[in-house]
Amino acid sequence: MAVVALLGDINIDLVLDIPAYPGEGGEAIATGQTVAIGGSATNTAIALARAGHECRLIGRVGQDAWGRQALSELQKAGVSTRWIGQDPAEPTQLNMVAVSATGERTMFAYRGANAQLSADMIDEAALTGAALLHLSGYAFLQPRQAGAALRAIDIAEQRGIPITLDVPGGVVAALAEALRPLLSKLDTILLADGDLPQLLGRPRDETLESLVADLLEQGVKRVAIKGHGTDSLLRQANTGDSAPWFPVEVVDTVGAGDAFAAGHIHGRITGLRGVYCCRLANAFGAVAVTRKGAGQAMPSLDEVLNLMTGAR
């Protein structure tokens, strides 16, 4: 398979199942607890490694027990940790994730070592032979890590390596100004339909097709919409594809978007047509939401293909 370089967060998720949210100052007793590796780019890397790709993760952890756990779990998942640094001052990012009875997640995080990744820490060798560079939007939240992401983008551009960007929901307002100048550099952008107006600084009542057309005019080659009604969409110049979501029982939405991104990336670098990329991404996301947590719970390609085959 292909070499994929990924840049983004590496963290440990403390996931608590919360039957009902208390008011501020109140208490809630969790009905379940999971501690595992997570992070947007991390989850995508694990899913792609399980699909047979050589994944090189660029990031930073602390010199602590959480960091050692993260590196160990990544190695077990088949993800290269050669380009992951260890910060002597900041801790490994710890996410507190509250999952409601409906499976919806709410996250709280201190970004710690992730935010200390800087441009001078990017080794060009991490992108040698890469078929694609994937970036998590979280990498643009703080200046040092954003500088590292920009450096990786420059290297990828010089080498003609396609660049994908996953824009996480909930922080688009904080990211929009930093991301707009990068749009012309992107092969693929992945985001929710409701985040398009904020990203582009446009009215919320503007049509989806108009907003997508704007992205394509600015140079993005592929716009992957994670959800629009009951479908996901892929728009390219003169081409529009879609596929319906798979009907599955939702247990936990943590990592669903990261798995979705892995499906699109796998389809992109293996040369699948747009409609199959949509269907594959949907299947990756669907398997992910049927289990607790992310990280090591990311789906394998066999599990994804089994779901697709059974749904025919």
C-alpha cells in the first residue's frame, strides 16, 4: 500500500459514559469508563495502518506515563513513531470526553505537548515517498503547531504531494482565519455542511452548492461533506457524488469523523471513483460509532468491507 504522513494531535482519552449532564457545580456518576489513545490525526493514522498503509505520524507527547502509553499503543497499531518528539516541560494531552446516553460526545482538553510542536521540528524525511499528507485542523489552533503544519505543507507542495485537511466541528470559528489562505493548496478538505459558512465567512442562509463552488474556485480539488441530511457528499470540478449513511446502532461518536477521513484517504490513494470514496468513508465512520472510544477501536478494512457487503 501507500506511505501516508499525518500531522496532528496525540492524546490520551478519558471517556466517561454520562447518563445525564448536571448543571454547573453539580455532579454526575458515570456508568462506564475507558482510557485509551486518541487524537484526530492519531485515530486516522491507526485506521489507515489497519488498512495496510505505512503511516508516519508527526507530533509531540510529554515525557510522562501518558506519553509512554501513547507511543506504545501507536507502535502496536503499526504506526511509525519515529517523528514523534517528547516535550520536557509540557504533559501529554489528556482529553476528558463525556458521552451521553445518545452516544454524542462532549470534550474538554488541555493541549499540552501537542501545542509545542514547531516548524524546526519537522524532518523532511517524514514525507519522503509519501503519497499524501494529512493534517488535522486542530493543528492550527495555536501558533507553534500551526507553524509546524505550514512547514509540512511547504515540503509537500515542493514535492507535489497531495494535502488533505480534516476540519473538526466546534472550533471552526477559531480556525477559519488561519485556514482560508491555505485553501488553494488543498487536494481534499473534509468538514460538516454546517461549518462551511463560518469557514468562508459567508451568510448561514447561503446554499450548500454555492459554498462548495466557492471552495472549488479557490483551488480546493475535492470537497468532502461529512453529512448532509442522510448522505455524505463529494464535490469536484464538474462532478458530484454522494452516498447514504449506513444504518447502525450508535454507541459512541468519538473518532467517527477521523474514521470517515481515513475512508476518503484510502479511496483517494487507491484510485477509487468518487461515489465509492463516499461509500467507503461512510462505512469507516459507521463501524467506528458502534463501539466505545477511538484509537485502538478504529475499524479495520475487513470490518468496513464486511459492513459494505452486508448492506448491498
